[in-house]
Amino acid sequence: MSETSPSTPVQIRPVTREDLASLADFIQPFVAEGRLLPRTTEELEELVYNGFVAEVDGTLVGFAALEIYSRKLAEVRSLAVAPEFQGKGVGRSLVEQCVERARKRDILEVMAITSSEMFFRSCGFDFTLPGEKKALFITTSE
């Protein structure tokens, strides 16, 4: 799948093992800003199977992965888009790929834990599910 802006074609494709080094470098600034949790090499390797990258001319400009917990639940993880490509539909395309992967795997629910509430709401996510299910959290560290 690809998305085209007026000047720059963006390609969305599955992650490969060859992407791991550049992926680790790509997410580092987002980790440093506190926008993403740090990921070990092993964690990134696990996300390869259900991860997607956005590229422009072979340069990584976005990433997201679907972490599957069970047949019932998966999570959109580590969504990051290079600042110069934010607001151009790249993040939405990555989220759509994750949700589509969940559909193909017959996963019933996909969640996102985020500080970008409005973005995920614009992608169709909401606080409640049918039957008024809600996720509640508690922090175990300061």
C-alpha cells in the first residue's frame, strides 16, 4: 500500500529483519523525548512479524507494530512518524495496516495506549467498546 502527497510518495510495507538497525535508530529520538518506551533489540525482533514501516526514497519515515496478546486482544505499539511527515496521513496509514492485520488474524479488539488521544479517536478508536468495556490502569512505579 502506498500513499501519495503532492510531492513525496510514501510507501507502507511490512518490516523485515534488515530494517532492525535503522528502526532502532529511528525510534531513539522518540524514546529520548519520552514519546515511546525504549525497545530492546529482542523486543524489536518480536515486532517484526506484525510491524510496518513508512519509507520515502528508501528512508524510514514512520513505524508502527501490532502486538498480539491473544485471539481477543492486540495493541498498536510504537507508532512514530518523522516530524516532517506528521499530519500527512502516514501515521493513519500505519495504524490502518495494524488494524487490517488484526482483522486478518480474527483479533476481536485492538487497543492503543497513547498520549495522542485525538489522533487515535480520528482513526476510529474510542474509550469504550460495545457493552461499555473500559480499560483501567494502575502505575506500579513512581
